[in-house]
Amino acid sequence: MVKICCIGAGYVGGPTMAVIALKCPSVEVVVVDISAPRIAAWNSDHLPIYEPGLDDVVKECRGRNLFFSTDVEKHVAEADIVFVSVNTPTKTRGLGAGKAADLTYWESAARMIADVSKSDKIVVEKSTVPVKTAEAIEKILTHNSKGINYQILSNPEFLAEGTAIKDLFNPDRVLIGGRETPEGQKAIQALADVYGQWVPKERILATNLWSAELSKLAANAFLAQRISSVNAMSALCEATGADVSQVSYAVGTDTRIGPKFLNASVGFGGSCFQKDILNLVYICECNGLPEVANYWKQVIQINDYQKSRFVNRVVSSMFNTVSGKKIAVLGFAFKKDTGDTRETPAIDVCKGLLGDNARLSIYDPQVNEDQIQRDLTMKKFDWDHPTHLQPMSPTSLKQVGVVWDAYEATKDAHGVCILTEWDEFKGLDFQKIYDHMQKPAFIFDGRNIVNAEKLREIGFIVYSIGKPLDKWLKDMPAFA
Ligand SMILES: NC(=O)C1=CN([C@@H]2O[C@H](COP(=O)(O)OP(=O)(O)OC[C@H]3O[C@@H](n4cnc5c(N)ncnc54)[C@H](O)[C@@H]3O)[C@@H](O)[C@H]2O)C=CC1
Ligand SMILES: O=C(O)[C@H]1O[C@H](OP(=O)(O)OP(=O)(O)OC[C@H]2O[C@@H](n3ccc(=O)[nH]c3=O)[C@H](O)[C@@H]2O)[C@H](O)[C@@H](O)[C@@H]1O
């Protein structure tokens, strides 16, 4: 029986390994982590992450050929294939701070593999890492090898949160990079055989190591670039009276461009887009390519601009101040169908509003108060470390209330900001909301999910990203 061990039981390690266990009943899969609470949650009825369909997959295999354990060393020692899916945060200090990937967790995992291994192993990079990381890992493993043969593969993950199980069941492609040696090719084949149990052969792509590593960074950069492109257009739409949804549709019907990933928004969030682009920028700079670095930097700059543009719209529309005003924030997660708040645009928007002294009442169906308070008080990039190593959050912010109901959040509010596109927000009774709000009542839709015309009929003043402006907003300076 092939034994797989995955180091890191997070958003990637957990779902990916659960699907491998489901699709390959003859493979034993153990997911290990240094975080005991996380492993306990994986072994309980309340999994540590919310992901549609995940519960069913885990229930079917857990205890059969899927196990979660804190006994990292034992399971690594026994495995034939070791996936490493640990955090690769942005460095916060030292060389490359604010850009380069911090490979501390990766390196310590590699050293541990070298320490405990007694048999040959295929070591798979599942985390997103800088190009050439495999070379560093290879050095750590071979310098401590005790005659053991290691093959390093790069097998980046392309799942998106909220659709992880769907993406894993039916991936556009599985990318496996390895050394161009007979041993390297054999290792690629061994991993391809695992995926081959449910992924069609033609979707399993084999490349060299560096192409696989770089393809992951490139794919995220391209995806984020589409969003920044459409968000840049959204600003121009507002200035000219064009409608960004119509522009996106018209542009996306060109088969060379395609319709996906062209929704204007308050900005992209999530644990990876910004981190991976910063990493790409750093790699370009290190390779003496400042023009290429600056090109990709712009994707992040437009994203930051979009978030601050949104805050400015809110403040300037409400008589240039939100001081002391109650603002309801609907949605805090970085997208719908996840409880994940890492790099969510809601953090920057809320901080911007708090900077103007607003009182916030936040509701998200999947995010609790503790998480929101932590997010609003934590330093940039600190979130991307294993939970038990993150600094304790300081005292909570008094101006921020977190409630479990959209109607409660909006009661007596002066304005409502929609920051996540949860389906339930589309079905809210906006007449009821309007009736219980201060007047004039404002809605700022950062996700373009409400029917602005209907809301205007009720009496709201509505701002929707990239849409022709409400008469009220036209008369207000956008960047006061
Ligand atoms: N979240 C996502 O949707 C995607 C993430 N990725 C990449 O996958 C990697 C992991 O991301 P997530 O799963 O989101 O992170 P995560 O933070 O949810 O999980 C990482 C886990 O690794 C554990 N860990 C860290 N060091 C360890 C060690 N030495 N030994 C054992 N466990 C250790 C942590 O305790 C944590 O539970 C990152 O490189 C990320 O860029 C790639 C594709 C999608
Ligand atoms: O490496 C990763 O971590 C993953 O990053 C993204 O997945 P994810 O961040 O989970 O979610 P996306 O659906 O890509 O959304 C990212 C952000 O962009 C925003 N977005 C997305 C699409 C769009 O048209 N407009 C838009 O603003 C979302 O609301 C969200 O805040 C990629 O889609 C995955 O392929 C990749 O594996």
C-alpha cells in the first residue's frame, strides 16, 4: 500500500488529502500538523475550515484510509510520498521584508524529513514557493541524507476556496514538475499514478521543476491582473457613465479573453494573490528585472487603490465624514462560501472607516467576532503564520460590534457596505432595512449584488462599483 503523509493540515493540505484518500482507497493518507487544536478539529464533527462538500468527503474516508495526527515524525518516517503544505508567508523583517517568501516553515519541515527518514522518499512541494526552492530543499535533504534517495517534485495547488472540493474533483490541470533524470521522471510517474485514479491523463502535465514552481506564481498573477484590470476600468466607468458589468461582458465574449474572473469588486483578497505577486516582484528584482517587477507591482497598487477608492466614496457621500456614524458591514470573508478572512478587502475598508472614526456593526455568516477583532488589530502579514505562533491580539476595538444577523447590523445605521457577495444578502428585505435606518440611507455595494434601481425606488442612495453614479454621488467629490 502506498503511504502518503502531508505536512500541514490547512486549507490546502486538508481538502487535497481528503480527496486523494476518497479517490484512491488503496492509498493510506495521513495529514500531520504541529497545531494540536487544528488536528483535533479535523478529527471532530466541526472541521477547522468551512468548505462546501468537505464534510462528506472527510466522513467517508476518515478512519478508513484518511488520518489526522500530530505525530509528525512517525508518519513522515513511514511515508513513501511526503507532501509539504505549510505556510509560506511574506517576510516581515530582514532581507526582502514585505515581499520575499518566508521559508522558515518549509525549511524546518525539510530538516525534519531529513532527520527522521529511514527509507527513500518523494518530497512534494504543495505550498506555493519561490522559483528554485526545490534546489534549496534538495540541498537540505541531500546534505543530511544518510544514503537515502530523495526526489523533489513541485506539484502546486490551483484550488480556489469555496469551490475546493469541486476543483479537486475536476481540476483544469494537475501540474507536476520534476528533475529531468530517469529517477525524476519515475517520481513524476508515481505521483501521476495517484492523480490518474480520477484525473484524465491529458490533464496531468509534466514539466521541469522551475516551470512548475513559476507557473503557480504566474497563474495567480494573471488571475489577479484580470481583477485589477477590470477594477481599473470600474473607476473609468464611474467617471464616464459606462457600466462595468456591460463592459466586462462585452470584453469577455471575445473568446481570446473569456468571460471568467472579470467581476469588478472592492478589491481582491485571500491568502495568496498579494503574497504570491509580492514574491514574484521580489524574484524579478533579484534577477535584475526591475521593469518586470514594476509591471506586476501595479496589480497590487490598483488593488490598494480600489479599496481606498471605496472608502473615499463612503466618506465623501456621507457629507465628508463618518465620525460617530454607525456603518453596517455586510460580509467580512474575502469571498462567499468561505469563513476565511486572510487579506480580505474588508480589513482595509473597515480600517479606513475606523480611521474616520466610524462605528462599525459587522455581520458575516461564517466569521466570528474573535476572528474579526484579531484581523482588525493584527499587523500586516502576521496572520500567515501557524495560529499558535501568531501574536495574541491586543484589546478589542470598542468601535466595532459583531452581530449574527444582517437586520441587527443595519438597524439605526447611516450606511451599509456590502463587502462579500454572500447569496443571502441578495435576498434581504431591503424595505425593512431602509425603514430601520437613519435617513438619508446609503448602500455601498462593493460586490455589485444588489439591484440598485429597486433600492433607489425604496429610497436608498446607492453606490455600486463601476456603475453609473447616483445623482447624489455625482455631486460629491470622490477624493475629498
Ligand atoms: N489557501 C489556498 O487556497 C491555497 C494555498 N496555497 C498555498 O499552500 C500553502 C498552504 O496554504 P494554506 O493551506 O492556506 O495554509 P494554512 O495556514 O491553512 O495551513 C498551513 C498549516 O501548516 C502547519 N505547519 C506549519 N509549519 C509546520 C511544520 N513545520 N510541521 C507541521 N505543520 C506545520 C500550520 O500549523 C498550518 O496548519 C501556502 O504556501 C499557500 O500559498 C496554494 C493554493 C491554494
Ligand atoms: O493560490 C491560491 O491561493 C488560489 O488563489 C485563488 O483562489 P482563492 O484566493 O481561493 O479565490 P478566488 O476565487 O481566486 O478569489 C480571490 C479574490 O478575488 C476576488 N475576485 C474574484 C473574481 C473576480 O472576477 N473578481 C474578484 O474580485 C474574490 O472576491 C476574492 O477576494 C485562485 O483562484 C486559485 O486558483 C489559487 O489556487
